[in-house]
Amino acid sequence: MSAHGGEAGSEAQARTQALAEIAGLHGAFTFSELLLQRIWSRGDFEQRGLRLRDGRSLRLRRRGRWNRLAGPDFADAELEVGDGAGCEVWRGAVEAHLRASDWEAHGHSSDPAYAGVVLHVVLFPSMREWTEGVGGRRIPILELLPLLGRDLEAYAEEAAVEGMAGRPYSQLREVLAGVSQAHLREQVAMHARRRWTHKVRLAASRIERLGWEAACHQVALEVLGYRPNRAPMLEVAEAWPLEAWRDRATKDAEARADLVEAAFATPEPGAWVRAGVRPANQPKRRLAQYADWVGQRPDWPERLAEVIAEWAKRAAPTYGESGGTGQLRVRRRVAGLPALRRRLSQEICAEAVGGTRFDTLVCDGWLPLCAARAGVDAAEARVLAGAWADWQPGDLPEEMQRLAREFEVGGEAGETPAQGDLQGLIGWLAALARRDGRGA
């Protein structure tokens, strides 16, 4: 990203300052080049059927090793370019920019440090078919924006949430202490609605693209991977559809073990994040859980839709036109949420997943998918939104829960807030961070 390979200090500054201001659905936000690099590093984009700007096909054997210092953004990438007899294997560096013109703006055309770049990744559409490298060499361009599974605002918000998790509690507390409780509650409620709407919109896009069963399968593996291993889990979901899991997981323990090993070997070497991941979240262990799950409940997506629809009819009076009213614990009991949680755990995933990861699976996966399913009427969608808002917290940052309890977000002081309240609080703080350019 910098003009000269030896100027590590100026290069780091350039990485920080490379930002685009974008008009989002909920106000302007910033999108950084650093965030683009993170998306590429994680493989958090559609990797099937890639086409370069010049029309040639592209297959990513290795996306490369993220370089945080001077020089190209990713080293040691390996690509397959072209089809059939004309297919070539390229090895070298990858450079990522928001716009194709940033290559010249950063002085890379004459910088020998960038002579080994074999792919120029850009976020926004380019009129060019290639980038001029050192000595006039043509470097192919790959546009990333059409390949993203979510809108830019969602990526920026996710990065802001991750950034908040690393900020001192005192800083977050200072933000909340500076607003009235009425304003805080208003913002939390508004951002909770926005986050639910976004989750349903994403679920609808998945169902339209993949179909109901494949969308359920993809979401299950994605949530099991959580943030560190989200991208490689999505690769596994693509390479191993649910039918393949059924075929092996329903046989015997040896077949399930072989399936787990094969699935684990699917992503490129080094894709799995294992350092710093708790034993319960290690990717191979999560894959084994899913194999046990499918082995016992091979028809789980179909059954999920049935159970949720059946429950929603009974819970409709709890979530009327004005939403849920009354105390949270009473509303949960009247709506039958504790019973629904037990039933989903037993009948859908055979208790293979538990704890807060199960609640994340319900709130980030199953409820939005069911709300986006074809044929869902307004009343059922309202009930599902109410269940999502009232559900117990999943894998949400502990500091957010502390803040919510202290500032009585969604309840009395000291009371554990509901999923929707925490999601709204996170959404509001993330929006503030995005506007300040602290999202990545």
C-alpha cells in the first residue's frame, strides 16, 4: 500500500488512512482498506465461479499470507487462471485496494517491491481490465463487491463490534454515561429492529440463492465456526452439502469420523484458526458435533420449519400488533420460549450443541431463516421478531452485558438483558464507531 517497501511507518499510516465514506441505509459510515484486507484474508466472500475483469476464470488455491508490514498485502498466494488446456498456475503476491486507481496513487507501478504481485483485488467496480505493474506488466483485476454476501454496512458493523470487544470497559461506559436513559432506550430499540431486519434480509438472500435446506446447512456450520472460523466453515458447507453429511453421518462412528477429517481438510492450509480458540470451539470438535447432529436428525431443516411454525401459532397472542408487553420473564413464560428452547435443542439438533452457542444458533440462524421463509405472513413474522428480541443472550461480549445491566437497558439494574436489548446496544455503539472510522 505504501510507495516504498522500506518505509514501514508511512505504510502503516497509509493503511489506516485509506478510507471510503459511504451513504448507508442508516447514515454515512466509513469502510477502510484494512477491512477489505480482513475480508480477503478470511475468505468472507463468494469464491465459486470467479471471473477476472478480463473474463478469465479464477480459482483460489491459496489467498496468501496477510502481510501487516511494508510491501504487498498478501504473500505466497497461489491461483489458477483460465480454463482447460489454457489453465495456468500463478504464484506470487496479492494487493488489495478500495479502487483500482489507488495502485497508481500509492506509487506501486514503479515500486520494485510490488514486482511480484499477480492479482489486484479491488472493492469497487473498475473500468479497467488490468493494472499496469512494474515494467508495464499486466496484472489482472478481481472486483470483490459483487462477491460479498452482505452489504458493506454489515461488514463495517461487524468489524466495529469486534473492535468494541477490545476496547476498555471504561471507554464504553463513558459513552453511555453521556446520554439520558430515555435516549439510550430509544436508540437501543431502534437499532435492535434494524439488526433483526438485516438478519432477515440476509437470510432471505441465502434462501433465494441456495434453497431452504442448503441455507439452513450453511448457517449451522457458519454459527458453529463463529467469528474466527466462519469463512472456512462456509467453505466446508459448499464442498460438503447436507446430503453428503447425511450419507456418511447416518452410517456409523467410523464413517462420521472420516467425514469430519475430510471436511476439516477442505479449506486451504492455514485457514483454520486454532490459536487462542477455547477447546470447546476448536473447529474439528465443532465439525464432529455437526456430524453427530446430522446423524441423529438428518431431516432437521424440514423439521425446524414445522416446529417454529407450530409454536408461532400458539404464541401469536403474546406478540400482538404492539409487540410484547409486560415483564420479560412473564412474557417468556406466556410465549413458551423456555419450552421452545428445549424442544429445538432436542428435536432439531439432538442436543449436540448447547450453551450460548445454541442460543446464537437460534437467534443468528434459525429465527431469521424462518422469518424469511416463503409463505410466512405478517403475524408469524411479528411473533418471530418478538421471540428473537426476548430470547436469552448467546455469544455476545461480556462487556456489553455488564453495560446493559448497569444502565438498565431493557430491564432493571442488575437484571440480565434479553437478546434484542443487547443486539440493539451493540448496534448503536457500532454505528457510533463506524461513523468515527473505528470499524476496523
